[in-house]
Amino acid sequence: MAKQTLQSVEPLIADLVNGWLKSYKLDYKLEQESLNDSIDKALNEYKSKQGGTGGNRPDCKLLAYDSYGTVYPVLIEYKGYRDKLVKKDDNGNVALKTADNKDDFKSINSYAVNGAVHYANALLQYTDYEDIISIGVTGYKDDIGKLQNEIGVYYVSGKNFGYGQEVAKYIDLSFLKKDNFDSFIEKVKSLNLTEEEKRLSIEKREAEISSSLVKLNNDIYKNESGLGESARIYLVAASIIANLGIKDTNPVKPLEKSDLKCSAEKGERDGDIMLRKINTFLTAKNVPEDKKNLIIQTFSEGLLTNENINKPINGESQLKRVFSKVIDDLGLYYRIGLTTDFTGKLFNEMYNWLGFTQDKLNDVVLTPSYVATLLARLARVNKDSYVWDFATGSAGLLVAAMNIMIDDAKKSIQSPEEFKQKEAYIKANQLLGLEILPSIYMLAILNMILMGDGSSNILNKNSLTDFNGNYGFVRTNEKFPATAFVLNPPYSESGNGMIFVERALSMMDKGYAAIIIQNSAGSGKATVYNKRILQHSTLLASIKMPIDLFVGKSSVQTNVYVFRIGEAHQRDEIVKFIDFSNDGYTRTNRKKASINLRDTDHAKERYDEVVNLVRFGKSKLNLFSEKEYYEGYIDPKNGADWNQSAPIDTKPTLADFKKTVSDYLAWEVSSLLKNQAEDDLGKYMPHLTKN
């Protein structure tokens, strides 16, 4: 007997729901109809549910307005089978990616909610809409032939990293009626991710970023000839800045792929168009004129104005091709506003995949974001701190400090207007970074722009020879009043990089510093610098970090040293020595792994405890044992005794003696019994004991 094929009831579901919308007097559009140009264009630009390009057509779509005039796109997808409403991933999110961070087109195509959330991500990436309602509806006929339906209503935005959150359970769509929509939006606004949900979502998105960067870098490296290492970095940075756009009081429309015409006419080439857009963006951001000119000059010379990259071949320039790849592969991630060292990940992937070889870039190892946050916390950063970094790399340490400063301001400032002013002041005046390598400097600027533009005082200078301690732009005659110093120096520099520490701390009057450095700097490789540092600063703590902290980049043993600035180290000053070899994370370096960093032993709690131990001492011991935490002393005139561990007590105790005697007696009895057994065996079964 042939197996009966289950028939989809999707046409019935569509007819049911469209009938509801009509009864609510809503101006909805069906699959083939246009909603507006920006949404239509976004759906056409975004990858399709099957994995191709474009062709995204929600079954139904509309624009809903609250009483304040705020617009919310509503995207509805229908299915016609039981249990095809929503598919979740292992973290409980709507499944959009597989375990190895590839697009989960099977789930997106098969489940109603997954398809609707997929469409919402297209709008997050390619339009200015920030809050989208995704609705999935599916159904089936029950045993008596009656149509049953299931509804999933999800809110999708950058706040939930594009995965979406279920708003509530509904039996119809009457919440979309004009009279009901305000109360629905109030419910949406009350949605909050728990800290654990937020952490898991960020980890997942960051893993996706790394996967997308691998794809992008491989693609450019293999398919785009004639682009050197610096050119690749500059092109990615220029593409992102041109595509960012501004929605504030000085709006700047993002540069889109369709804006690049692949013309050979000078002044209208793709590079000329991109440079104009970048200039407009930087002007609207109030970037100082000399800094803006430096950025434009860096992007234009030999790159965006280069004849080969602008030359149309088969109707398309190489520049447009690279620009399109960048915004297609990365656009979603920088548009949803992840507070992560985005460009740090970008550089690390370029380092891995684009083969930097025998130049100074081999000495650039960027700090993981969770370690950057640890350093900022150890340096006691708060809303009133002035933070600087003398080897800023991609500005990951400054990003971590800025996030802490803004969070602290948010907690303590009640007035929204006052908080807004303080946030702007922090970004414009309370951060300063120096980076000598031009390509890495451009990444630092990009990173701070992505984080809301704290790039004002990122300087392309040698912090050892060209920096006098003043602000770098506009207020060039005014000293930067640094109160916190964070650093991961190039270890090839003098004293493993302690030369940077001495330089920075000598220019500070007060505050705290936290640096991560090769631990040989504290045991003999930087004695001269260390002794001079201790003449004006106190070593508070020495923390031994995990050996695999920079897995895949470097395998050197590192320590974090924490200082109080402005007070010479006294011989009787207690120093806290912490063995942080087990920080709770398990690291791998598998390129195909979905997540290479896993919290396997209370990592968050361990990092919190280290901060508290350094600040408050032994009373905060919890997860760590006394073998991992030791309070001792250093000789200020030594400089090579900064890496100590808890002394091992070799004096035997009574318990040790009893255990030794017990072990010996147990062995003696065991031997006697064994010998007796062998004698008995030889006596009664001699053939088994012959040699």
C-alpha cells in the first residue's frame, strides 16, 4: 500500500491570517508586492533562504506605527505543516547558523519563525530599521479535519544580536491593530536578555564573526590579485567606514553597492565616490581636520585612487567587488552594534590567513577582549578615569576601558541628558592611544569609530620618541591627565616591552596601571627598567596567566603586573602573587570549531575573584586555594624578583608521619600475604611455580 503524502495547508493558513489583517484594516503587502524601496532592496541584497543571493520574499509584510510615529516593519512567514513553527539551536536561539557557523538554510527554509527572523536580519544589515517584528504562522488539520494554527511572535533587533526574542504567546494577530499596538510595543520594550543569555548570544555572534572573517580573508587572498597586506587592511577599513552611515542630527546615508558605478571617468570612479563618502562621514563625526586629512590621505594614496583597482573589467571594478564582499560578509555584525574588539578579530584573522611574514607585524599579538576587560578593571577604571595605552594595536584595551567607563556612568548618573553628555565627553576626552604601525593604526581608528567614535585621540606616533604627553588633536598644548594605564606591549622591545611602562608611568602623577607582558620581564630581562619604575610606583600584584592565553598566536608565558602610581615601592609593601594558570577557560585552535573558548570552570567568577584579591586581599579567597594566592615581598633594588609563588612547606607534620607509617604497614602486610600465598601455591601446586 503506497504511503500517503501529507499535504501542506499553507494556502489555508495564508487565507486565514490575511483575512485577520484585512479585518484589522491594516495595509499589508503579499509576497510579490512592494512594501518600500529600502526594504525591497534589503531583501533582494541579502542571501536567500536557499543560500543564493536575493529573492527573499516574506509571505506577508507591513509597516506598523505606534502613537509616537515610530515605525516597525512586520515580516510574516507561513508554513503548512504541524511542528514547523520554530527550530531552536543549542543555546535556545532561533536557529540561523549550524554548529560550525555556516548558515542553517535547512532550518531557515523549513520553519516559519526561522524564515521570518532571517528576513529581519536582512533589514538590520541593509536598512536603518532597528526594531523588527518577525511572525511565523503554521498549521495543520486535526483528526476531524478542522484547521489548527500555531503562531510565533518574535522581536528582532541589535539588542538581541539579531537572534530575536519571543514576545508572548498569541492565538491571533490582533495585537497589530492600531488600538492594541502601543501596549504590544510596551511588552516588547520590557523584554530583557538575562546576563547568561546575553553572554551566550555574544559568544555565538563573535564565533560567527570569526567564521565570516575567515571566509572574507580567504576570498580576498585567493581571488583578488595585486593587494598587499596593508592594502587589504585599508580596503576593509575604508569599506566599513563608507558603509556605516549616520542617523543622528547630521545624517549621512551609507554607501551602498549600487552607488558604485564602475565608471572609468576620473572623479567618478568607485574610489573617488568612496573617498567622498568617507570624507562626508568623518566631517559629520566632527573628526579634527588634520586627522581627517590623514585618514583620507592614507586611503587615497596608491589605494582608492589606484588605476588598477578602479579599472572596470567585464563591467565591474575590483574595488566594487571587494566592497561588496566586505558589507555582505560583515555588515550585519558591525550594524547590530556588538561591543567587541571587532577589528582585533579582523586583524587576527588577517594575521592567520594572509601570511604576514618577516616584518614587525609578527610582533603584534592582540589581547583577547576578556583579558582587556581584566586589565581595565585592575587599573580601577571608572567614569572619571583618563585612560591611555602606549602600544594600542587595534584599540581593544581602550574599547574595554571605554565600555567600563560608560557602564559606570550609566549606573551613577540619573539624568538621561547628563548621561548623554558624559558619554560624549568620555569618548572625546578621556581616552588616548598611540600606535606606530600605520595599518594597525587605521584598525584602531576603525574600532573606536565602530564603538561610537572614541577615535579622537588615537595617534599614529612612536610613544617612546614622538609623544610629549599632550592631547594629539585640537588641544595639542594641553596635557592628557592620565589616571589609568593599560598595555600589552611588543615583547621584542627593550626589557620585553617594560620600556613602554617606564615611559608612561613616569608621565603620570597618580592612578593605577595594569600591563600584560612576557613574564621574563619580571625575572631578569628588564631589571634596569623595573628598578626605575619602583622609584615612583608601587607593585601591587603579579599574576601568572595561562600559558595558552594567546593560543594560535604565541605560546609565551605571560604575567599581569599591577601598579599604584605616584608612590615609590617600600620594602615592606605587601605584593599579591596569584597563580592564574587555571582561569576557568578551555581554549582550542581548531579553525572549524564553532567556539574556540569555552567556560569550563567558573571563568567569570575566577576573573571577578582575581580583581577582588588584588583590591582587597586574602579575605576574598573563594575559588582559589592558598597555593594559588600568596602575599609576599620584593626588593625594590632587585628588579628580578617579581614572579613568586607560594612557598612549599617541607617540614613534616604529625599527619604526614602517621600517613607514612600507615602506608608502610599496609605495604608490609601486603608483602607478607603475597609471600604466604606464593609459598602455599608452591607447596600444593609445584608445577605452577617452576621457572
